[in-house]
Amino acid sequence: MTPSDDSTRTARASAANSLFAFLKALPLGERLIEGGFMAVQAVAGASLAFGIGRALHTEQAFWAAITAIAVSQHSYIDTRNLSRDQFIGAMVGGICGLAGTLVGGGHFAAYAATVGIAIVICWILNVGSAARLGGITATIMLLVPGMGPAWDKALLRLGEVTIGTVCALLVAYVMSRIEQRWFGKPADQR
């Protein structure tokens, strides 16, 4: 790890702590409003994603809804960044999960190796923030029962993740515009 990585992590931790301190310092009414906006945003994104997933007859549309909730963040920029990480993690995890299913499907050692490899690949690609998501997707590929061939399962899972991230981004964008227009908040403060 380089000194630059340490300073970047320290800056991120400081920014996150500052945001949490700011939000905790808000009066109860304002926290209720912010929480309400987050709830509406997450539920709208998840509902839209689930509806689209069902309309497209994906195998398990609930993964689209779960993804939309997982990537919904307080601001559009944060939602966009986490969506990018989710997509990369899903792509790596899906490919590794497919390989793990084809090479050693059903064996615990193959599962453990597949998840480990997915995490390492994300770090090699310099997207360490996607590593846990890659591991989760590989786990889903190998442990959650599904119908059909492994490659079909991988493509469906990636499609469901994509639907969830796109819906979360769309809703986050709309919510930021609503707050900007109705409450006078600059778009970058959400």
C-alpha cells in the first residue's frame, strides 16, 4: 500500500465521519425528512426494478429490487459510484461464479476458491470497493439454486443487477431534481 492510498483512505473516512456527524446533528424533524426521502428513493427504485424484472420474466426479479436498495445512497453521485462498483462486482462475481460452477460445482473448496478469486480480481482491477460485491455475486451463483444452465444463471443475475442499478440511478436523479426544484437544494448536496 502506498502513502497515497493511506491518505485517500484517511480523507474518505474523514468525509464519511463528517457527513455522519452532520446528519446526527440535524434536528429530529430534518432527520425525519431526510430519512423519508431516502425511504421513498429506495422503495421507488426497488419497486421499479422488481416490476421491470417481473415484466422481463427474469428468474428471480427480487435480486433487481435488492440491488436497487443496496446501491441507493443519500446523493446521486454516491448512488452512481456505488452502482458502478455493484456492476463491476457483479460482472467479476458472475464470471467467477460461472467458472466455479463449471469447474467444481457442488464442492465447498471450489466455492471458497471462487469467492476468493473474485475478490482478488476486483483488487487487481483496482476496484477494491467492488470486491465484496464480487464475492456476494459469486456466492449467489454457487449457493442459490437456479434453473437452467450456469451461463444462463450468470447472465440473468447480471441482468437483474443491471436493472436494479439503472432503476436506483434513475430514481436518485429524479429525487435530486425534486429536492433542487422544490426545496432549493443544490443538486450536489444530495
